[in-house]
Amino acid sequence: MNPENPGEHPARLRVGVVGAGRVGTALAVALGRAGHQVVAASAVSDASVRRVTRNLPGAAIMQPPDVVAAADLVLLAVPDDVLPGLVAGLAATGAAFEGRLVAHVSGRHGLAVLDPAVRAGALPLALHPVMTFTGRPDDIDKLAGISFGVTAPGSLRPVAEALVVEIGGEPVFIADEERDLYHAALAIGANYLVTLVVQAADLLRDAGVAQPARMLGPLLSAALDNALRLGDAALTGPVARGDAETVASHIRALRADAPEILPAYLALARLTADRAVAAGTLSAPDAQRLLGVLGGAPR
């Protein structure tokens, strides 16, 4: 591919990775399997150096400006809050962005964060894999069939789409101005789910359950499946039923044994009640009794 002709299908590209963490490494390996050549990577920590050596044996370890110069496609795979400074710094030091595809993998950011590189001639893409990565070898396999939140200029949409499809993903185009909302939704759905599950396991352990994961696994799997298929119709439990006395008993138990959890319980209970009322599964009188209990609890 000639990166200066963005209408072309992205044939064999030289790929450079700035930030050889879990995400950057997994995407680079996937691009290599798709026929591209991973030629360079930046790695600072010992763990990153080992990750490059193990997973990207054909990649030279270089400083970020040299990675940019060596590549046709530059993957910027650094934390969200680090990305603006990285792009601005590379542009300020004269990194060779001209004619190169520059793709970041941040969920939060759209194209604006790449403006310094674009002013230097870069072709910008935002390619965010909607998946969690652990640094294990099966991270690459997780890319098959997942969605990518893609933001790209109109002329580069075919390139972005082709790159995502090549590595087994499904491109979902997100408007630049909606990236923050998009990313907040994913954080609520995935990051906070982990917090809730681990907290539930801790409470079960405190209640004397020896194997919380074994107890929770079938329940959580069914709840997730129902939620994805049925939406608010999947709501169950004491809040959705309007069982105010049961909710009051939860509040008493949490206040006594896990007071740090009580504000989150109350907030989630109120949100669940609102959704149940809107869905017609919780009557107004039951909701009033429930909200009275929730309102009377200390926040």
C-alpha cells in the first residue's frame, strides 16, 4: 500500500509499535499474522523488552521517533492520559509523520489527539479493540470477532475497516464527538463489572462461602446472557420486585459488615429501581416504599 493513497486496500505494511504493552503487542502480532511486517517497537520496562523479544522477534527495539521513521503504519499503544503528550512530543521533535498511517488504540480519544501528527503529514486513525487484555498468549485469540471502536476521516474509513477486518475484528464507526460517552459505556460495562464481581465474591467469603467463584459463575453467566438478550426485562431480585424489607435487611448487613460498600449498593439500587419503573416491572407504590428505604439509609 502507498499510505499517500488512502483509498487503496492496506496491503503489506511495515508496522511500528510505540508502547509494547498488552494491547499494542497483541495487535502487532495479529497484524503480523495478517501478512504485515512488524519492523520496530519501543519498549522501556524490562517486561516490555521481554514481551517484544518473545512475541515480535522480527522487530527492532528503538526509540519512538525511530519507530515512526521505520514504519508505514505506526500504532500508538500507550495509556489514554499519556497519548496527548506523546503525540505532541513526537511532533515537536520532528518525527517523520509525513505520509504515514498513525493509529492510536485509545478508547477515550478520537482524532483530535493526533492533530500535531496530522499537521506534520500523518494520516490519522483511532482503532480501539473492545476487549480486555491480560498479557497472556491467548490475548491474540481474543481479537477474533470482537468489535473495534473506529474513528477515521472519510477518506481513510476503507483503510481502517480493512485493517480491522484483516485481524479478525468488526469495525464499528464512532463519531469523534461521541468517544467519551462510548468509552464511559465500556468502562461501566467491563471495568466496573470486575469490581462488582470481586466485591460480591469477597462478601460471600465473609459470609462463609468457601468457593465464591463456583457459586457466582452460573448466576453471573445467566444474568449477563439475559441482560444482553432481554435488556431491562432481565431485571430480577428484591429491587426489581419492590421487596423493600429485603433491601432494608441488605442495608443493615452492609452497614454492619462492609460499610464502604453501602454507597455503591444504594446508588445501584436507585438506578435499578428507576429502570424497573420505566420498564413497567415495578409499580409506583412499590417503588415509593423502596425509595423510602433507600432514602432513609446514610449515603
